[in-house]
Amino acid sequence: MTTAPTLLPPRHDRSAHLDRGAPTDLVLVAHGTRDAAGAATSHRIREAVAAQLPGVHVELAYVDVQEPRVAQVVAARAAAGRRVAVVPLLLSMGYHVQVDVLGAVAPHALAATSGALGPHPLLVQALIERLVQGGAKPGDAIVLAAAGSSRPQAAADAKAVAALLARRWPGRVGVGFGASASPTVPAAVAAARAWRACRTGRAVVASYLIGEGFFHDRLREAGADLVTDPLAEHPAVIELITHRYADARAHLDEVTRATG
């Protein structure tokens, strides 16, 4: 008998611990896109995070395509004498996190980054809810579709999330990449179809992307029966961002104490 996907208990407000420490600005770093819907998603995320962190200055920056770039924003906040926590809206430790984000933070003593959002169980929660919302059923074969990166750590991070999802989704879970890693999403969908040939269910792509844009558009061409919406401003994503902000701010608190 096929069982339903496992859902976490309702999330609780964990913002009380954010009241400690010196004021710290938050810079959210999106990839950047020419897609209007994808750009709007980044702004909705910023608005949702700001609503969860009253009194915190929350600003958007980008690593590609759009302006302002992350180095420019961090430098401006630091020059104004502000502490800066940088949280990438990027799901894996790829090139942009390891080079662009770290490079923007490194020159400034009172700037710190949390690193990528994933892997994390809250992202799996968001994926499962997007799957259910999109019409996926227990027994469907799932392909976790990540953007891909030239950095091996990014692929490892995506596979770690797929493994977490496999523990909670009642069906096969594989992974595919949009670029720079293998298997490709179409190849992973083909493998999912081969698996389901002797079982019930469909091949479903779970979009492991923050927003709309080039990579998400390509997912619709991969041959799956269903493609979920991006994670976008899902409440679990917003909660995770506040946790990453708290982590970066705690690091800055330690730096402040150490330097007197």
C-alpha cells in the first residue's frame, strides 16, 4: 500500500533569538534574471523576509544579469558603518556563492555570509508542499531538478537534498541538472519513466529553483508529466532565510566580542 508523503508539524515562530546582538543589515543575494516573473519573485522574497524581521534593513543584490551587484551593496553598507549579514538566495554551494558572495564579504571585517540555503530539511518541506500543490501523488517518480554548477560541491548539495526528499516521499527520487553536471534533467526524467514502466505513477519534476527564468522554462521541455512551481517565497524558505541571517549575525557578534 502506498503511503502519503511525510509532512512536518506546523512551524513555530523562532524569531525571539533574533532580538539579541547589535543591529545588522541583511543583504539577500539573488542570481538575477531577465525574466520579469523571476525578478518579481526575488522582490516578494525580500518583502516576506522583511516582514519577519521588523527593524532590520533588508536589501536585494545580485550576482549576475541584474543590478546592483552584491559587492557594491555590501561595500556601501559597510562604508556607512553597518554590520552586514549576506544570505544568498542560492540553493547550493556553487561558483556564485564560493566566488562572488565570498569575494564581496571578504574585504569587510563586519560583513559575513551564511553560505547557500541548502541542503536543509526546510527546503524538503517546501519541495513536498510544491509537489502536492502541483498534483503529484504517492508513487510518482520524482526528479529533483537543480540548476547545476561547475563546482562539485553544488552537485553534492543537490544530491543531499534528493536523499532527504527520498526519506519522505513515497516513490523513487532521482536528481537532474540544468547545466554543468550530470545527469541532465531530460536524462533523469527518462530514467524515471523506465522505473515507472512496471509500476503505477508518473514522472514528475520537482523544481529545485528559487524563481522563474531560463532554467525553469527548460524544465517544461524535459518530458515529465508534471513540473512543480519554483520554491519562491514558500513559508519554509522564508523561515530558512531568517535562520541563515541569525547564523551570520551570531558570527558577527563573536567577531565584535573578540575585537572589543
